[in-house]
Amino acid sequence: MSAEDFLERHWQKSPLFMPDALPDALPELSADELGWLATLDDVESRLVFSKKENSATHYRVEHGPFDEELLANLPPENWTLLVQDVEKHLPVFRTRLQQARFIPDWRIDDLMVSFAAPGGSVGPHRDNYDVFLCQGDGSREWRIADADAELTVMDSLELSLLEPFADDNPLQANPGDVLYLPPGIGHWGIALDSCMTYSIGMRAPTLAEFTAGVSRILHRDIEHDKTEELFYTDPDLMPGESEPGLISLRTMERARKCFANPATLDDDDFAMVFGSVVTDVKAWLAPESASEEEIDAILNSGCPEIQVHGMARLAWFCGANRNFVFANGLARPVSAPELEQVREICNSRAASVESSELFRWLAAKGAFDLPAGKQDD
């Protein structure tokens, strides 16, 4: 299937199961390596335990970081360990995100990796974002609810669960298989044996996030309906919108329709806020900003090139009036020549070291991986 066919027929429309879709050469984690990540303070992790009582299954969640001894003494079945943002902590796993390169990279949120013991599950649920569920070692059964099924939300603590639902034709995901799910589709994964799943989750900004961005970036308040959570959607996404770092004009047009009230902002203000919101980073994952002294040291080091930081989120927008670059939740207008530089940086995830206002601004916003010895000064 071509990218055009997938986007037209399935993206934000209907699930698609793709057997044997992934190459064998992709980086993988072992259960022990995933457990090590879950012991670290700056890593977001969860353990979900399931327990059957009579005809019902109860779920309980604990949040990391976890003690090594606890992980070493987990029961032989009915639990799942989930770790978020694996590609930011282990940049080699960005390779897995490249399997979804037909999706704009600002839309890709993170790579979550989960290890499940036999019977492990996080329960029946649905997400408000698109996800590609890529099966690693082991096998998992997926039960998928019909798109028009009336699903009941369970009264559960910390887990947004649905009442169990039937699926007469469940899927069995084996190594290399991929299941794509659009937002809102009920799904329920159960480990058939010890298994690893790599989940490429999408970022779908909400109206609440956008209005908060208006306050943060423009220092203005916009009223919005706080009772309804509106998400950005793009069911008409086109392959040409997937250039690295690009926030397309079509994206801005869709966002204006999704976020009707803030659409009263002028084009430049709307673009500046939207790009800042979709490149914002979690506080505990924000890359270190380079000081003026550190930037000068980089410029004087004789190093011709510097890599983009593994946790940095970069994007750019070419508007009718102004062009912008976005780095880790902040925006800067750029000239046409600077915009070309930003495009190349996003494409190669590296930048030429040069004494320019653009380079200094990006370095000061945490865009680059500082040379060894500078990060700890």
C-alpha cells in the first residue's frame, strides 16, 4: 500500500492490520533494558497489574521510577511495564519513528515501549490520538471494537477504561506486525506470552493547550468552552506535508477550523502560537539551554557540525507574511535564507557551526547536543 492510499483510506478513518510490515533490522529492547529505564528518575514509566475475580478483571496501576528489587520479583503473569519517550532517552530508537515518515514529524509524539508478561494488559480503552502498535518479540491478541459501537466508560482510578467488549475475530500480532488505530477506536490488547510492543503515538493538540499557548506566547486570554475537549484533526492529510519539520499551510487552515474561537487571531499570531504548542516539550525532558559562554566555546572549538539534541522538537512554517522557526515550545521569525537553513537542520538533524543569530538562538533554546564536557559545566 502506498502512503497516498493509506492516508486516503485509513488515516483518522479506520483501523488497519499490517502483517509482517516491519524490517528485521530495527533496534530492539530487552525486558531487562526496559526495566533499567524504568528505574531512572527522569523516565516516565508505569506498571499495570490485572487480576481476575469471578467474571471480572480488575486493573491497578503504579508509577515509576521503580526499585530494581521490585522489578526482579514481579509475578510470572498478568502485568505490563510501559515506558514513554524511549527514543528521547535512547536516540537510536528514532529509527523506529522513521517507519512513519509519511506523517509530519511534529505530529509524532513519542515511542512508548511496553513489556507484558503472559496475560498482561492495560485493559480495554480508547485513545484520543492515532497510534501504530508495532509488535516486537512474542505475540499479543488485539480485540477491536466497531467504530459505531456504544462503549461504556468504567469507573476506574487512574486508568481510563471501557467496559469489556466482544470481538468475534480478534487479531494476533506476531513479531513484525503493525496495527494502526485512529482516534476513538476501542481496543484491548492481551499478551499471549511474554511480549514487547513498540507504540508510535501521535500528538494531537487540544483547544485547551492552544488557548494556554495564547496566554503563554501572546500574554492574551481567549475564552473557550472548557466542558468539551476539542482535538486537532487532519483526515485529509497529504503525503506532501511530511517534509521534516514542516508545519504546512493546510495544517494552519485545519487548526483554524478545529479551534474556531482562537481563529480570530491574525495569521502570524496564530502560526506562532500553534507552532510553539506542537513543539513544546515535557518539563523533565527539556534539553539544557546553552549559555553565551558555551555557545562561544562551540564556535571557537573548530568543530564544523553539531547534532540536534535527541529530545529537541524543531519545526518551521512558511507563511504568506512571515516565516517562523520553532524550538522546544518557542518561536522566532526568520528570513527566507534562514528558513532554508532550518529546513536543512530538520532534514539532517545536524547544523553547521557558525556565528549567526539563528545558530545562537537555536543553541540558547536547547536545540543542540552540547559537546562533551559542556553539559556539566
